[in-house]
Amino acid sequence: MSWARYEAIRELHDRGDYDGALQRIAAERSSMDDIWSYVAVSEASCYDRKGESRKALEILEQADQRRTDNFWVYYQLGALYRNLGMRDASFQAYRKGHTILGWHESEQNGYTFTHDFFSPNISTWTKWFDELITVTPIRCLEIGSWQGGSATWLLDKIVSRRRGLLTCVDTFEGSSEHAPWIREIGDTIESIFDRNIRLGGHSAMCRKIIGKSQDVLPAMWGEKFDFIYIDGAHEARFVIQDAVLSWGLLSTGGFLLFDDVDYEFRDHPEQNTIHAIECFTRLLANEIEIVFTGRQMLIRKKIG
């Protein structure tokens, strides 16, 4: 019953009726005490969306004081601290969330991510690499590395344990979706990436290639990878190029993962990411197996 009430609150939240969601939380809070931390996350999000970030922060800090093991409390805390200019607190909050997900190396190594786009995927990735992507030694290719979130996780949890190699391709200049705030980071993306890779202690297993994927990938022809992660510029025109160029680099039986399947460009909907993915998977329907579809899509290459 608690989850049914919570889902109704989330529906109001997702429709943008933040006052309605807050009213319902106030009226039904006592009946949802068993999932109080999830209620706190939604309540804080409502206040944050209403422009009351300090109130949102107060709610989540109280949740932290109650020693919750809810990853989303710390994920949201990290973003709030960052937006309020509290960088060190943001780093620490993200690391707490990573520890909850079993990525203890993030805290131990002191990784710093100003914007953590990766960690919500950790639970799913862990399952995939445990049950599906099991090849050893493993060769991984990442198109779009940002500050090294997925790269450091792969190095810590997969590549270093399977005697593998991770290749990271990025311009380290950011993409169009980063434009509104990228200059506020206070450091270059590349320097943050380099520092995180160095802190992880697996630099010898990480090959960094600077450049546009459309220029870099053709020069890699002849190499083969067991796992390719497409997370570069999200415009459909770039995603389709990355997919086509990656396909020839993917081993038979290997896995290709698209990120942000649902990413939308309001001013240019023809560039929504899904258009490229649907086109690619439709044209190669006989060569692929779609393993998972959600905010990410995992496909397996059946034939070379």
C-alpha cells in the first residue's frame, strides 16, 4: 500500500504538480514510514523544482542523519550541493551513493565528479557483466568518457579483474547538452578525467584517444572489442555514425550499449537520440539481439 501511495505522488511530481505532490506527502506521510527515504527524495525534488533548493537540502540532510542506505538520497544530495556551490560536499555525497551500490573504490580513491551521469546504471551494469558480458580477457571501447565515471568503474570492477584494456574516445570539450553549464565546472573535462583515472591506479589499462569519434573510429579499423559503449554527442546524426562505425569494431558475440535512449532535443526533435537507434536496429535486425531496452539499450552482435 505504501508503494501505491508513493507512485501516485511520483505521478503528480512527474506531471509538474509539485504543490499537489507536497500536499499528498503531508497528508499521507505517516502511512509511508516504511519507505520514508524515498518519500524524502520526492519531497526534496518537489522543493528543488519549485526553486527552494535550501529546503530540499534540509530534507535530504535529515535523511542522511537517519543513516539511510537509499542511493537516491546521496545522488540527489550531490547535485544539490553542486548547484549551491558546495563542491567538496557534492563529491562526498556522490561517493556515499557509490559505496551503497558496491563501488567502494570511489570513496577509497577519492574520485571527483562534478556531474555524475553514470552511477544510476551501476546495478544494471553489474548484473550484465556478471551474467552476460563474461569474456576474459576483455577489450572495452567507450565513445564519450566525460569525467571518467563509467571508465573508472569499468577499470575498477571489470577490466582490471579480467586482464583487459579500456579505450576511451572523447574530444573532452563537452557536447551540446553540456553547453549551458560546462564553463562553471572550474576545470577542464580532460584534467578531471586524467586525475580520476590516475587515482584509480589502472592507467596502464586505459588508452585515451582525443578526437571526434567520427574521425578516430575509422583509424581503428582492424581492432576488435567485446563491449562498446556509445555515450558521445546525443544528436541522432552523431549517434548513427557512432553506431555504424562501431559495428565493424565489435566482435561477433560482443555487446554494444546505447546510452540516453530517451534524450530529446526540444528545438530539433528530428535529432532525438531514439531516431538513430531505431534506424540502426531496424536495418540490422537480422544481425542483432536486443537484450535490454530502457534508458539504455543493450544489443548483442549475432553475426559478423
